[in-house]
Amino acid sequence: MQDCVRMVQRTFWIERVEREWRRRSIVWLAGVRRVGKTVLSRSIAGVEYFDCELPRTRRELADPEAFLHRLQGKRIVLDEVHRLANPSELLKIAADHFPHTRVIATGSSSLAASARFADTLAGRKAEVWLTPMMSADLEDFGATGLERRLQRGGLPPFFLADHPVESDYQEWMDSFWARDIQELFRLERRAGFQRFVELLLANSGGIFEATRYAAPCEISRTTVANYLAVLEATRVAHVVRPFSSRRSTEIVAAPKVYGFDTGFVCYHKGWHTLRPGDLGVLWEHFVLNELHAQAPALEVRYWRDKRGHEVDLVVVRRGRPPVAVECTWSASRTDDLRGLVAFAQAYPRAERLLVAADVTRPFAVSASGHTVECVALSQLIKRLAPSG
């Protein structure tokens, strides 16, 4: 697959980086492979770009102090910074001794996830998590419909390609294994790990049970837990844990696990043509992606009782009632709100929202004596995302 060659100005993310640079001199730009970290960082005004995968760049950075002194006061990008022998030393020197130099360092996972980083730079850096394409990105890329984004996914090369083929997905997996998993986590048994990732993507959005993965992948339950932790650290999987007040009627332990990108979910589920029911599942993934993009600090959970009632997402707010969010592709499907009703009965002070792809103006519906507000995704974000 050819990389996206046109330099799209992803305005939402450029503004996010600029805002974080006003707080900290170091911005850690994290995100999965092919999500667009390099293109984004190179599109920011006035940056000087350094690819740390190149031996000549690593030689240039062998003396961090001399390198930073030469670029004092400038904006620099250190792409794939984990390829350096001691990346945390360079970033710490930059933060402590060159505070007027603005640095973007890119990587797939958080600094704390990798043994390569002796120092996580707590208090010295801001972190920006570049998610797969969200709503503002669709406008920047000139996309007119959401269904293409749901089926192709939010990695720009896959989204823009005429027809992604099987080898494109395998190439991504090969790169993920070689550059992220082996270099950063040094796992073994590639076949078992890859099978685990494939099964997880095929079951994306469902309740996670370790026993369902151990036998097919020929690994232990302990290894299943380890693999899931690695995928969560690299943001290839999103673990959504249950919301509960420890009532005997509620699910309190089993998480739901979402794959990182709807295109990869479609591929591993074998969804080559989307049906109406598929759109609903993928819309739920897109809503979660939007929350990660616009309000990454939110605590997002799900709710399910032992009678099978479920709420897709529950946003937990300190000192305030929770917000129950049900995701549906079309607002015309408001006939089944049993999950929100059951949640309202258990938590009467909670807000109850139905977020649909075809809502433009909010409206309310009544279900079993409880009011549910139907909102657009943009309206949901305004309600939940902190201002500024």
C-alpha cells in the first residue's frame, strides 16, 4: 500500500499539539502504526524533522547536549525516538536545560510501557494520543460519508486506498510485531500472539473471557493477561471495565475489549459489505474513538446486570452522577431502551443519553417513565469533554 502523499492539515491535532506546547516543552505523540504521527508532526509550522530510525540521525544525537544546543529555541521532531540508545536522557536534558526548545517525540505506546525508557518524564512532558481519524479529521480529508470511515477504518493509508487488500493488513501486523512488540516488549511466540490479536479483533466490542483465548492460541491464561496488557499499552486494544456499585445483580469483573480501528475489526470479522446491524456495532467503536480523541482523560466504563441488560458506555464523573450512553446508528431505533431503563432504575440520578449518527437536533423520548435524551455525537462531546 502506498503511503498517503498529500500533506493533509489535521487542524484538530495541530491545535492540540500547539496547546500542549504552551504547557510543556516536550510533547509525547503516541499512536498505533500508520495512524499518521509522522505526517502530522511534519505538518506543524516551523519544525525540523529527525528520523531516529536512520543511523546518521542516531549518530547526530549521540551527544544530546551538543545537539540541543545547536537547535536551541527551535521546534524539532524526534520520530521513533525509542530507537535511540537512551531516549529518556535526551528528553530529560531538553526539558530541564533547553525549556525554550519545543520537542515532539513520537512512539506507539506510553513511555511507562517500555523498558527502553528509564525515566517516564513525569511533570516534564505533555502527552497527545493520536487516535484513528475522528470527526474533525473527516472534514480535513474531505470525506462526505461516515460509512467509508467505518469500513476502511481511521488509518489514513487504509482510508484513502481504493481497495485495501489482505497483504496490507498482514504488513501492518508484521511491522507491529517487529518494531513494537519485539523491540519494546521482547515477547516470544509470534504465532500465539498474532492469533490472539486476530481473535480479539474478531470479537471486538464483546465481553472478554480469557478462557476463550487460551486454547485456540495455545497459551496460558497468565499469558493471555500479559498479551492483553501489551495491546492496551500500545493502544491496539481498549479495555473498558464494568461500572458497578458492587450490587449483587451487576457484572463487576469481566471487561469489554474493543479493537483499535474499525477497518481492522471489519477485516477480521469478515465484513466486506456492511449490513445495518454491522453499522450499529461500528458506530459504537467510533463513539468510543471520539471520546478518546476529544476527552482522553474521561473514565469510560460499561454496565451490565445479570439479567442481560446492558449500557454501551458509562462515563464516570467524580462527585457527580454517572452518564449512561447508548450508541445506535439511527435515532429511529428508540424502541429498545431496556438497558437504559434498567440503569435508570438502579441509578435514578444518572443522565441517560442516546447518541445516534443521524441526529442533528437533540430531542427527548420517554421509556417506562424515564426520560432519555437523543443527541448527536458532537453534542455528546460538548456535554462530556472538559472545556479548553
